[in-house]
Amino acid sequence: MRLMEAIPNFSEGRRPEVVERIAASFRRPDVFLLDQEMDATHNRAVVTAVGEPDALRQACLDACAVACELIDLTRHQGEHPRMGATDVIPFVPLSGTTQDEAVAQARELAEQIWRTLAIPTYLYEDAARDQNRRLLPAIRKGGFEALRDGAIHEQGRQPDVGGPDVHPTAGATAVGARKPLVAFNVNLATTDLELGKSIAKAVRESSGGLPKVRAMAVDMRARGRVQVSMNLTDTETTPIFQAYEFVAEAARAAGVWVAESEVIGLVGLNALTDVARHALQVEAFSTAQVLENKLLSVLAERDHEAS
Amino acid sequence: MRLMEAIPNFSEGRRPEVVERIAASFRRPDVFLLDQEMDATHNRAVVTAVGEPDALRQACLDACAVACELIDLTRHQGEHPRMGATDVIPFVPLSGTTQDEAVAQARELAEQIWRTLAIPTYLYEDAARDQNRRLLPAIRKGGFEALRDGAIHEQGRQPDVGGPDVHPTAGATAVGARKPLVAFNVNLATTDLELGKSIAKAVRESSGGLPKVRAMAVDMRARGRVQVSMNLTDTETTPIFQAYEFVAEAARAAGVWVAESEVIGLVGLNALTDVARHALQVEAFSTAQVLENKLLSVLAERDHEAS
């Protein structure tokens, strides 16, 4: 089955019935709602959905329409920075889909949101057309109020699609594409924070380490540990196993052992088969060999036929 | 979702319409037909199905009834040893189920097959009541004809359930339980078969190596390799990564490198998360953190509601 993931964020975290109506857009043939979370302090909801790419995009568009109808940013308050009723929509390629397709879906959705809802859109991360606007904070700076009050007309801040003004109540929406991100921490059996910092610096891409790795050291003195906390933004380029080995090797060179590691949250099967490929030297191993994945194809087929 | 696997073997490999009718028993709520294969030379079909344990057992019973109706062993010829129209049914625990449950399902099915179809049954592998009868070849020795012609009355060969004679056309059926088996080969960059043999001997359980590992050396001279070919019969006890490390270490001690490894056929997600757990030292990692597995639960739920 060809699968893509979308993790749209909506500016509503206090009215469950609104979040429920938004989430309902993702209950449709070939789309599967995996998770919905709302936070009253942030006044924000995050939906995780997976599906056939075109169907998933259509579901996102429907959800945007619901959010546009039910959320009024002129009355919205919350801790989290936001500029739209639908604030951001990142697409992530999963089994059988590519990063290029995720970019294409993001750009198509950005067009559709403007065309059908008159909400101007920005393209970010891998979907960005302007490489100076890859990162969300630069796009969202000042939030809905700043954009509405004129920032949207400034040089370099005009929307990628639509405009020139924000939608009066739904603001603007950022649509993007990125690879699956794996949050991976290696805990060292030491309280030597300086060692942790030097290893984090060695492993992170920005200071010449492994590609697609962000890293920082975290003081976990109370547990007798120093943590090298990493975000792996492309586990095809740098698999989890390689990041682990790099950190373990650097620690070993300083006479320190790895106490344990942690994988935070959900990971795609791809990232896991990449671990097997590298740890076991199994070049030819594929996700198609995983029984649960085969079962998934059978169920998805049945679901499609039933709907 | 609580999942069990069954891989029933039927004595029909030439009449596709019969195999199709047997396989149709596995298309029902909460049961998923993953694979069906037939072989004319062996005159045998193998079905791979996964499902909620009780529903899967009921599907197996229905398939036995179809096989009993449509297959006549007195007219059956084929290369593969067999004693029943439904010859063997192994149960394998998957996500959320235990080996004890697989044993219980096997024993219950063995009772049901006798009660509803008057086919005597044998219990084998982990479901065996008689520890001398764990292995299939001992139970099936001489096949349908030998049992029919009197072997079934010999000391130690009486059925576990039912009897005293075989079913006149459907023979007898062996029902068992085992853990998921992983076929894993490590190819060494050498043509030294003796080295391969000594490593295979060192790693296999029967000569004091790793628990739940069977191993043999295979001459792959034409490819410039020696293969240590392993069956891992319990990857919870000895994970794939541990078997790999054992062989790699032994080869290294002899100055030889691992060229590559191979995982043959389907593996369960458990075996894969076990690799991650060991290779990355991630104690707490679980199959629930795999996105595709979460999606599987959502689809299974939807499928259940629809049916």
C-alpha cells in the first residue's frame, strides 16, 4: 500500500466538539486517523493521519474548511505561536511513497487551500520554493496578528500562494514536507556533562558530524547519566544504528559506556528495517518481509473494497 | 490487536478449485488470509492465515471440514509425506498472544476435529502431551497408508484425541504450536568449509552453543562464500542480532569477515524490534511504537466494525 502521513496542527485546544469535527474529516476511505491530541494551554490540536496520498490531501483540505468555519483567530488565545486556524500541515512519505511526492502533495494542497477557502499559504521545509523560508519560525514570526497588521506585505514575507492579505478569521496556513523524524537518545553511564557536549558536537551535522543528525547534551545527573539527545531527520542517510555506533564509539574512546538508549514516540517500519540492515549486514532486507506489514496490505485492500 | 498465525497444510496441490474452497474458510471477520500456495509435485497446499485466536481456530476447523469433504487420501499421490486430508496445523503466537495460548488453541482444535469430523488427531511440538512425539516425522512415519493398515494401533502411535482408526478418506491430522521461526544465514567471505562447519557447530544449541539455534554450514564456493545457515526457533531467547554477533565474532577470531547476511521469508515485527532492542540498547522499545503496527490496529478495528 502507498502511504503518506500528515500531521496537521489546528488552533483549537479547548472545544472538544470542534476538534472532533475536524478529526472526522480524516475518517474516510483510504485514510486512517491514528491520533488526535488537544492541549488547552496551547489552545491547539494535533492530528496524525495516514493514507493514500491523494485521499489524505483531500482529507486535509476538508479539515481546513471545517477549521476555517469554526475557528476565529481574532478571538483565539494560547501559548503556542500560530498564524492560522489550520496552522501547519507537514506531509511525510511512508511505505511506497517518496519525498518528491510529499513535496508535490504539499504544493498542490497549498494551491487548493487558497483556491477553495481564500486562505493564503506558505510552503516550508522541503516544500519551500524560497530556501530562506524553509523554517517555520521565520514564516510565522509575530503570528496571526503581525501578519494581519501588515507584516504579510513586507519584503520576503508574502505568501507563496494567494494573498495579499490574511483570511480575516482563518489567517494563513503553512504547508510543508519532511522526512520521518526519529527522536533517539543515548544515555551515557557518566555525569560528565562536558563529555556529553563534546560528543553531541562531534555527532551533529552542523559541526561536521553525521549528515541529518541534530544533537544536544542533556544533564541527567539525578539518574547518574549524561544524555546525547538526537533528532535523526533522514534515517535512510543516517540510520539509527549508525548514530548509536558513533556515540558509543566516542564514549568508549573516553572510557565511558552506554547505559541505555531511548526511541521516543512512533517510528516507521523503514527506520526499523534500516537498523536490521545495518546491524545484521542484511542488504536485501525489506519491509515487505515483515508479517505485520503484509497483514496491513491485506486489511487495507479489504477496507478499500468495503468502502 | 491480539494476533495468532496458523499455517495449515492440505493434501491437495493439483485442483485449484479445491484449494480455493479450502482457502475461502479463512476469509471471515477477524481472520486474514496472507498467503496460499499449491505444489503439484508434492500434491500439497500451504495456507498462511493470521487472526484473532478463536476466530482463527474456527476458520481452521471449517477448512478441515472442506478438506475432509473434497479430498480422498485413498486416491492421493504426491512426493510429500502426509497422513491427512488436512495434514498438519501449526499455531504460532504473534503480537499480543503467548505460546501458552497457541498450545491451548491447538489442543482445543484437536478435540473439535475429532468431535465434529471423526478425524483422529495428534498433538506435536509445543502442544505435544507425549514428549517423545514432539516431532512430526515420528508421528507421520509411513503416512496415511501405514496408519490405516495398522500402525495406528501400535504402542506409542495411538492418536492423542479420537481413534482407534484413521478416518477412511481423511486420515489423521497433526495439530501443534511453535514459536515464530526465523531463517537467518550469515555468509562468510571465505571458501573454507571447515571453518564454516566449526562455527555452525559452535553456535548451534545441540552442541552447546546458543539456545534455540539450529545451524549448518553450506558450501557456496561458486560465490566465494561459506554460509552459516541458521534456524532461530525463539528470537526472544536468542535474538537475530545475538546469533549474528556470535558468528561474526567467531569468524573474526579466524581472520574472516562477514560478507553479508540474509533473512529468508517473512519475519514478525517482534523479531525486528528485538534486533533494535539489542543493537541499539533500547530496553523499552516495543512494537506499539511502530507506526505501521498502530495503523494495523486501526484497520483491524474498522474491519471488525464493518463485518
